[in-house]
Amino acid sequence: MVRLKQKLLSEFIGTYILVFAGTGAIITESLTGQLGNIGIALTFGLAVSSLIYAFGHISGAHFNPAVTIGFYIIKEFNKKDVLPYIIVQILGSIIASITLYIIFYENIDPNNLSKVSYLGYTMPSGSLYQSFILEFILTFILMLIVCLSAIHSYAVKSFAGIAIGFTVGLEAMFAGPITGASMNPARSIGPAIISGNIDNLWIYIIATILGAISAVLFYKKLKN
């Protein structure tokens, strides 16, 4: 039986890798122009898919506070583990952003922070309303795919990692330029805190959690 300490370590390192790879791709694109939005989206999608197969049997491979909350609401997750999971997910994101800050410190110009894309900070390119609705829908879709591919009794669960990773990549491709396609409070919190850009962070916390909650409630209707 996997102990809580092992689960938390898995969630920490998994979230660290996700944020390090994904926001690292954003920084690399801002410095070299070699990846483009498709390259960034594929990085996030492939990272999620790989991490699910690597850590899914240990911690469930949440790496996302919205997913953890969603699982708890539909009684797929123990209440006492919710807060510890969320804490280590956020810590993993923060440490990943600190790592990237150290690596790319020489490229940071205080007068031109966009050169390193604010360490991958998610920010609306349009109105706050537009980004809030998009993040809600994106997370709703992601959480629904998670439930249907990884939880449902008739799901082919060996393909869950592919389905979820593809969903993240697809959504990041079309919504990334508009909202950053976070779908994950932890993914946004780390870069926001370390870059000092927290003005619109509430969107990526509230909209994603509401999207996940709405998805699991809808899933319950489908399941029944």
C-alpha cells in the first residue's frame, strides 16, 4: 500500500516537472522563437501524458488542485488528503519557477520582462471576462475527460494518459494565446508569485476550480 508521504512526494515532483517543462518551453520560445504556440502546447500535453503513466499508480497523478478538489467532491478522494495534495502541488510549481528564474537569470532584463515571458505567467490577452469563461470551459472539458477516461467503470483506463495529455495539448493550442490555457491553479500560482505578477491570478484559481466542480457534477449525471 502506498503511503501518504510517497503520494505527496509524487505530486510534488510531478507538478514540478510539469511546470518546469511547460513554462520552460514558454521561456525558450520567448528567447529563441523556435517552438511557437504549437510547440508549447505539445510540451504541456506530452508532459501531462508522461507524468500520468509515471506517477498515476502512486498518487493518482493529479498535479492540479482543481482536479484534486473535483475528485473529492465525487468521493474519489479522501478528504484528509485534499489539503496536503494542494500544498505540495503549489510548492512544486513555486520551486519549478524558482529553478527557471535561476537558470534564466542572465536573460532577465528588469526593463523588458517580456523577454522571458514573465517565467510563463498566465495572463489574459483580452478581457478578464473572456479569459474567465475560457478557463472555466477549458477546465470543465479537461476534468470531464479525466473522469470519463480514468474513473468511469467502463473506461479503458490504460489509455487515460493519452486522452488527458491530448486534451491538454489541444486546449493549449487554441486557447493558449488568449488565456495561457492554465486549467490548473498550481500551474499559474508558481510563475505568478516568482515573477511578481499576481494581478489576474484569481481568474486562474476561481475559474478552474469552478470548471472542475461543474464537470464532476455533470459526470455524476452521466454516470447515473
